[in-house]
Amino acid sequence: MTQPTGRAPRSDARENRARILTAARAVLAGDPAAPLQSVARAAGVGQGTLYRHFPGREALLVAVHEEEMNALTDTAVVLLARYEPLEALRLWFEHLTAYGRSGHGAAVAVEAAARAGGGQDPPPAVAALDLLLTAGKEARQVRPDAEAEDVLLLGTCLWRDEDGPARRERRLRLLTVIIDGLRAAPPTA
């Protein structure tokens, strides 16, 4: 939605946008191909309101992904405040895996972030992972050559598998292998 310069959106417009994003997450998680009319209905707004905020499906998906990725960045900060860096990294990957498996193109968004390199500002998932890796390196828990984009690309295996109890166990084993591979070598005497 475009606003005149210097004016913040009205409170009802901000509330409508928030309701649309919440509804989009729920509707698209259930059916990634759901029509935008279903999102508008679930948000309790008309289609015109939805299209004023999001001119098309892609704009809505980008907004949903941006919100989720920003939440992942916030999660990294919270986890680092509560846990040792390597454990925070493992827990963050669990959050990322849940997001990557959530449907509505989430896996594609994360994988695009992993391959985005070279830009001015790193995508939120890369920035969050870099924060976790840097803390781990400073604590000498993470190997010094670990790069966020590489580790994120490696982590994409965590949401590519089918669901089911055996597959969940496999994802946990894969996550253990990733974390163990990132572990810094013990200092030599």
C-alpha cells in the first residue's frame, strides 16, 4: 500500500494488513494454492482491501516470508541470550526447519536467502545465522571457517524430506551431523 510521503498508515489500515498476513499464513499453510479470495475471507476483509495492501499473490507471499524471516532473526537473539552459542544454533535450526516445512513457498524463500550472496544487506536468515555463528566462533565452540550462507545451504536438507516419525528422527540425526560438523576442534596441547 502506497502512502503519501510523511504520513503513516491509518490504524485501521495497519490492522487490516496485520489480519491479512495472519490469515495468509494460516490459509496458505493448509493449502499453498488457495485463492487470495480465501485469504481475504479468512481475514474478514474484502478483496479490494487485500489488493490495496498486496497487489498480487507474489507480494503477499513476500510479505509473509519477510515477517517470518524477521521473526527468525529475533529468535536468534533470544536464543543467544538464553543458551550457549552451539545450543542456540541447534535450537534456531529447529525453528528454521519448522518454517521451511510450513509450506507456502517457505523452503524456496530460505533457499533463495542461502544463495543470495554478494548483496549489500544479507537476507534475514543469513544475518541471523551469521549472528549465531559469530557468537559460536567467539566462544570457540564453532569452527572458524563456518560461513552463514554455506551452513544455511547445508541446512536445507532438513525440510526437503517427507513427514512421518521415521523422517522426523532422520531430520534430528541430520541436524546432529550439521552441528557436530560445525563444532570447533578442541585446542591442541
